[in-house]
Amino acid sequence: MANYTSFEALVSKMKVQITTKNDQTVKALLRIYANQTHDEKQNEDTIHRNNVGFIPQDAKMLSSMANFKIKNGFLTEKQIKLIQPMIAKYAGQLVRCAIEEGKIRKVGNNYIY
């Protein structure tokens, strides 16, 4: 269990994890994909501006990668390396999701992860 003094520190830590650890990259991809609405998943696009899921310029590529992983059970090393730089921008969304799900708690001025 780690202790962080700010939301920004958590986001920085999350960026490192999801851009350097392949398993964390894939988990992040699938978690963000889960935030896409049903119609966005069907169209592999961003339709709703609801501050969750993929941004429009990433939606096709990252939805395609998420669907590939779901269908085939894996992503190749090349696929993972391709999406790692893209996935960094979603660190804040992932931290917010973890807080909402109770995986990260705020105790006083600190976040416990």
C-alpha cells in the first residue's frame, strides 16, 4: 500500500506504470474501453462528450486494440509498444475511476493506494 500527498502525484505514478509495464498498459486499455458507451464500442468511435473513455483522435485505434485483446486474449509486444505513449494521457481518468471504485481512498490530505 502506498501513500500519496496529491492527486497529481498519483497521476504521475499511474503514467509511469501504464507506459512502462506491459500488463498495466493492457489493463489500462481495457479499463478505459469499459468507460466507452455501448454505441461508442459498436462504432469504435467517441460519440458522447462525457469525460470518460477515449478521446476522438484515439478512439478508433484504441478501441480496435481493446477488441483485439478481448477477441484473441492477447496483444503483441508491438501492439503494446504502439499504444503505450497514447495511453499516458488517460492516467487521470484511471485514477478518478480507482477513487470512485474505492481502490484509492483519501484519508485526510493523503491518498492511499
